[in-house]
Amino acid sequence: MLDYLRIVLNARLAKMDERGASAVEYGLLIAGIAALIVLIVFVFGGALNQIFQDTCDSVTQSSTATC
């Protein structure tokens, strides 16, 4: 009877350890995705800023030309 309880308790502890490992893996995955997003923003940030600035200038010119 004691052996059965020991086996059940060890199995429950093993399940808890697996949950902790998967939480760590998800945390690493989220950190990797966040780092990738930051990298993309820094690499393409200047180009995107120029595109938005050109669009803003175009809208401003077309709105003042009709006034």
C-alpha cells in the first residue's frame, strides 16, 4: 500500500515538473519573439518613418492645394 502511494506521489511531482518546464519554454519563446520584433523595428524603422512622412507631406500638399 505504501509503495502505491509513493508511486502516485512521484507521478504527481513529475507532472508538476513538466508543467514548470513548459512554462519556461513558453517564456523563452515569448522573449525570442519580442527580440525579433525589436530587431525588425530598428532595422526597418527609418524606412517606415520616411514612408509615413512622405504620405503625410502628400496629404498636406493636396489639402492646401484645394483651399
